[in-house]
Amino acid sequence: MMSSPDLTRALWRKSTRSNGSGACVEVARNLPGIVAIRDSKDPQGPALTVAPTDWASFTALVKGGRLDG
């Protein structure tokens, strides 16, 4: 079984493009070897963790508009 990463030192950041609707995510990029993502409405809930290279690939796709439907 994989253990959960320690996120106690995570510095969470919400997008500056977030509005008051509550549909936001927060990202912590200060942890060694992982990027953590969580629902801003449930900060004590689960967090998704990915490799920094995967996060960079994902954000490049988003910024390039390649995930627009």
C-alpha cells in the first residue's frame, strides 16, 4: 500500500482568476517531488498529488487551449 505524502508544510495557493462561486482548486508546489491539488471548499479533505513534470504538462495544455471543449 502506498503511503500518503505529508502535506503539513504545503503552501496552498488559489488561482487569482478564482471568483466567489466556490468552484476553485488550490495548488501547493513547494513540496519536494510532488505538486498537490485540493478543493478549496474542503481544505481538510483529500488532495491529489502529481509529479511536477505532469503538472507542467497539464498546465501547458490548459494555457494552450488544447483542453477547451
